[in-house]
Amino acid sequence: MGTIKAALLGFGTVGQGVYEAVRSHRQQLKARLGAEVEIVAVLIKNPYKKRDVGRSVLVTTDFEEILAIPGLEVVFEAIVGEEPGFSYCMKAIEKGCHVITANKVMFAKYGEILLEHAKAHGVYVGYEATTAGGVPVIRTIAHQLQVNDIQRVQAILNGTSNFILTEMREKHLPFEEALAIAQQHGYAEADPGNDIEGKDAFCKLMILSRLVFGGQPDWKEVEVEGINALTLADVEKAEKKGLRYKHIADVYRYGDTLKASVKPVLVPPEHALYAIEGVNNAVTIYGSLIGKITLAGPGAGKFPTASAMIEDLAGGYRRIPQMNAI
Amino acid sequence: MGTIKAALLGFGTVGQGVYEAVRSHRQQLKARLGAEVEIVAVLIKNPYKKRDVGRSVLVTTDFEEILAIPGLEVVFEAIVGEEPGFSYCMKAIEKGCHVITANKVMFAKYGEILLEHAKAHGVYVGYEATTAGGVPVIRTIAHQLQVNDIQRVQAILNGTSNFILTEMREKHLPFEEALAIAQQHGYAEADPGNDIEGKDAFCKLMILSRLVFGGQPDWKEVEVEGINALTLADVEKAEKKGLRYKHIADVYRYGDTLKASVKPVLVPPEHALYAIEGVNNAVTIYGSLIGKITLAGPGAGKFPTASAMIEDLAGGYRRIPQMNAI
């Protein structure tokens, strides 16, 4: 029984979560994978910041150093943005490493290329952590809904936006104050643009679209609207009518094309996403046999996202010989 | 590319759903399994009832006739009750058939034996359809949550009870009238005892317990209470306080033992099961890394249950060579 050597690209909240979770769940990983998982290297940006990692761990700003590690098998990519994440993932695949990514901006654009590249090199690319945080929507759709024709996916994919809308309604706060609370809680970035303008949810929706429908709608045709135009008055008016604004990402088949939108939608209590509150995410899937099912849970956060990455490794790693055989 | 020969035990609502779904999703099954699935035989109880099946399908009351079919590969078991379901499944396994069951009463008691027997004979036993109807909770827990330590499962597992509670609250109906509506809709049996007394939810909870914790609590120690003692006054009193009665099946680790209960519980709006309405089921899983996730959807019905059985075949069939290798 050997050791599975893994490297971590990025050591922000998610990267640190993976590092800690691999250590705290060492026994469970060993039981599942038949080998211990060891994080042997961490790629960082700022070499002057102190990192809380074991002495034997290589901490470097140079990705080539990581690629050169003999016997490296797994790369966890937890960098933000298209580049250098994409190039690093491509190189890791070429080196024969399995790649587990949480990078939604990169994967929305380059997912197809990465998956093709991985197939050609006989390795696994897991992207569960890109979408809906800890909720295992990607692999549930991929493995548990293989026969159903999926007609539509409707989802709450940005925890920050959902948290802000919940705060506005429950505490009668104006948008700016609710946003400030989200930032205090660490949900929203200092620059919350991607969250509140709908770009983050858009990327996740495009990832779901490729998985469910085998393609994406023309990005320019997708209506993307954030929650930043909603006022407290809007939210209160809706509440009086028994409705709620939810920031909903929606993609469905329309004849031979795909239609998608990401925007605030007024929903009634019987809507599956009405009761999804706070930083939770939820994905509703409409299938030809199953009807409508909804998966909900924490849409972000250190350990939920780490959970998605580690479960992805445990589930995917095993499946590789089978994947290649198909 | 050959044909996968399958037999159907039982031709009630679920059995008919599987029969129709296999036909309507022929292409999807072929794409996933590399072979067409054909229902070649149906086991019935009443030989005088007309059955809407193809001419080439063997319709029989004699299980031995089905077992004797050359090259039979899959048995869908959709009979109600411990026997003869259990004996039939054991014999099918011995004959080398994969078994996909929807029989919760049987599987709650004999699941462990069936799974062991299947392992010994190199076949797959799928039981997704026993629990939470179409919602893929069994395989999500089995395959998507392999690293997380699951500490607790709380669930709404009986659609009829949940429907009755929803009707009572929304329409201010007494229990008996809500039950009558459930029966008119075909949700509750003529003898609704198993549903409203909590026995159905108990069986499903025991199935989840074995899966999640590798065992079941002592059945005699589990508090099982149905919704039949709840009055409209109880429901209305709760509503005034902003609470709802939900019939909750709950199992969790307590030291070295397992504790479980199945009973009406008052829950506040922030509870994950508060908003689960009508005939829906939902399962909330508490994991060490993931936090709390909830899977919700139709808890019963012809096509949701058929969906669970067919997806189980598609997912499990592929996995068999790998399962045996482990």
C-alpha cells in the first residue's frame, strides 16, 4: 500500500481547506483509495507569507518545480481566474496527473478542452467543486441520471447573492448594508462584482449546461443580470405578495438550441428554490422520468468546497480504469 | 451489440412504470449500456387480469418459468412485502441475475443478506428505488460521500404522510378528509396503515441506516409514531407559531450505538425539511466536511420510482466488473 502524491495549486481558503481535510480524513481516504493521500507540494503566489504546512511540504512559486516531482499523481487546482489555472491544468494532464479543479471561471471556458485532453492522456479531470460548493451536483447528474432526458436546470448558484437577498428580506436592510454583512462574514470578496453582477453564477451555469446538454448556449445570447439593481422596496413589495426574489440561473432546451438566463426572478412558495436561504445553493433538475429533484446545501466555504474536491478524488480515482475502457 | 434480457416481478404501478420506461427510454439505455434492454417476462399474481404487454413477453404466475429463461440477466423486483420477494431475489441471484428492487419492507430486513449473497455470486443488487422514490439518495450516499463521516440523517420518507400534513395545514382539513384526498389521488392505499402509522418510513430509515452506518439500531428500540394522532387543531396551533409538523425519520450515532426515531416533529422555517411539501420526500445528510446537504423530489409515483430502478440498472450494471475487482 503506497502513497498517492498530490500537489495543491493555490493556498487560499479552498486550498487550505483541502490541505486540512486531507489530513483530518486520512483514514477515510486510505480506506477508499487503498493508499494514503499526501500533499507533497503547494504552489503559492506570495513567497513572503507564512504558510501553516508540514516541513516536508515543498512550498514554491514555481509551477515547474511541482511538475518535476517524481511520481506526482494528483493536482488540486484552487486558483482563481482563467490563467494561469488553465495552462497549469493542461501541463499537469500532459505529465499524467489527475486534475481536481475548483476553478469555475477557467472551467466554464476551457472545460471541454481539458476533458478531451485528459481523455487523450488517460487521466481524470474532476470539477465537482466548480459548481454549487459542497453539493455533489456534477457527479449526481453524471452518474445518477444517465437514462433520464434532462430538459431543464434551474439553480441558485451564488451563495453571496442569495445571502444578501435573504438578509434584505428578513432584516429589512438596504442592499449596501446586506452586502457589507456578507463581506464581514467573508462570503463576498472585497470586490464583489463577480457575485452580485451574476458573472459567478453564469460560469457555473455554463459548466452545468455542458454537462447536461453536451454544449453551451452562445454566451453573448445569455441574459445576465445581478441582484445589484434590486432595492429594499422591491424585496418588501414581493414579500407582501407572498413572493421572493431569487437569483436564478436557468438553462433549457428550446428546439435545437439552448436558452439560458441568470437573473433575479420572483418565485412563489411552491417553487423548489423559494426556501433556499442564506449562503446555500440549490440545483433543480427536470428529468423525463424522475420529474423534478432538487439538491441543496452549502454553496461555498472552506470545508464544503474541500469536501467536493476530496470526494471527487475518491470517486474519480477509482473510476479511471473503467473510464479509459469505455 | 446484444440484448439484455430482463424480467419484471410484479406488475402494479411500479412494475408497469418500469415496463413503459424501458420502452420509452430504449435509446438512452442502449447508449449507456451498449445493449438494448428487453423485458422478456412479467410475473403476475392474477392470471385473469388483462395485461398491456407485447405478445412476445412471457406473462406467468410461476417464478420458476422466469428463472428458466435462457440468458436472463436482470430481475426487477416490484412486489410488496417480505415474501415471496426475498426468496425470489435470492434465487435470481443464485441464477446469476442482477437484481434491482423497489421492495422496502423486504430490503429493510434482508438487505444485508441479499448484498452478501450478490457479492458471493458476482452480481449487482440495486435498491435505489426502495427509499425516497425517484430521489437518488442511495447512490449519492454510496458514491458521492465516500470520504465524509456522516453523523446523522434526517428525512421525510413517506409521501402520503407529508401530503396529508400539507393538506391539513393549507386547506384546514381534518386528518380523515386529508387522508381521503390522498386516497383519491392514489397516494394512499385502501389500507393506509403502513403510511400513516410510520411503518413505511421506518423501513426506509433502516435501509438508510445500514448504508450510512453499516448497521441498524435495534428495531425494538426505535420510537415509531405515525401522523394519525395529529389533529387539525395541533396543526393550526403550530402554524400560528410559525412552525410545521413534519413526519421525520432520524438516525444518528450516539457513542457506540445508533439512535433512531420516526415521528411527527415541530420544525421552524430554517429547518431543511420545513419547506418539503405534498408528496415529496427529502433526505438531509450531515457530513463531517460537507456540512448539511438535502436531496428532495418525488417520493413515489409510477415514473419516479421506475426512474430510480432504471437509473440503478444503468449505474450499477457498468460498475459490476469493478465491484468484483474490489
